[in-house]
Amino acid sequence: MRIGIIDDHPLVKQGLISVLSLYEDFEIVGEATNCQEGIVMLMEKRPEIALIDLKLGNECGLDIIREVKNKIESKFVILTSSAEHSDFLQAEILDVDGYILKEALPEELIYGLRLVYKGRKYYDPGLVSLQMKKDNDPLESLTQREKEVLLALGGGLSNKEISQKLYVTEHTVKKHVSQILAKLDLADRTQAIIFAYNKGLIGSQNM
């Protein structure tokens, strides 16, 4: 399988390349260290799997996925040292194909990538505790699209801006907003923004 690696830590990136090169079914087709390089590399190389560090200096690897997700056929796997529930939630909202902790053993990484390549999801076993929290999380009552709309609301976007961002009609956005408020038992958009902030989906700069 063709792999693209985006990580700003030279030792980590070299370690990944060394591990993957031991297996004949893996081919490294591109490398990058930041969001801009990552986007260019993914658009040019079109790897079957993009292995992306969550934290790229002051940037977020999820921004790369947001930019290219609807433009290429790659599967996206987040590689991170963060087991924070809020980080995982944001990755889940983007419907990533895998989420692997950097403390994973090499064989766990290989197993996860092969599973993703076959069309399955793979979440690091270390995230089991996060999954247990998720089971009691009202956020999980939302559909994938409703989560995307909630994230956009948290970013301060209007219905028109959300419709343009998600390529749906304003009427559809209004319907999603109503369903979000009803499912989360919220009174208005302001409460939805506060909810998103409390869940760690947005920063204080959006409040």
C-alpha cells in the first residue's frame, strides 16, 4: 500500500519510515512536516493511506484532512501522543479511518494500517477508556453531518456559510440546527456554541 507521512518530528518520521520499510506491502510515496507541505504532497502523490501527526508545531493535522478529504481518495490515520477526549472527538467528527497513539508497538501500527487499508476503522486499544466515556456522551446522539454542523456553529459560521462549507442548502442546515438543539436539549445557537466549547471542540477565540 502507498503511504504518505506527515510529521514534524524528524526522529519520529524516520522511525516510521524504518518500521514500514521492513514490510514489502508498504511503500512510502511522500513526506511532509507541516500543513501546507502536507496538502501539496497528498494532492500530488495521492497515497492510499495518509499517516498524519495531530500536532504539527502550532498547526493541527486535522486541518489537512478538512482541506483534502473531498478531493482525494486517501484514507486518513491520525498518529498522536494525545489521548485527550476532545482531540479524539474532533478526529471522529471528521470521520478519520484510524487513530493511533505514538506509544503503540510497531506491530500494532502495522496491524492498524492494514486494517484501514481493507476498509475497516482502527482505533488504538489505548482509547478504550475514551470509548467508555463516549457511550454516555450526548454528542453521540448526533449524526455525522449534525456533528459537522455543530462544529461549524462553534466556529461562528452563519447558516449560509455552513451551507457553502458543507455543500448543502440553507434549508438543510436549518433542519440540522433544529435537530441538534432538540437532541442536546439546547435553547438556541448560543447554547450550542457553549456546548461545543465545553466539549473542547472549539477554542476560546470562537466564544
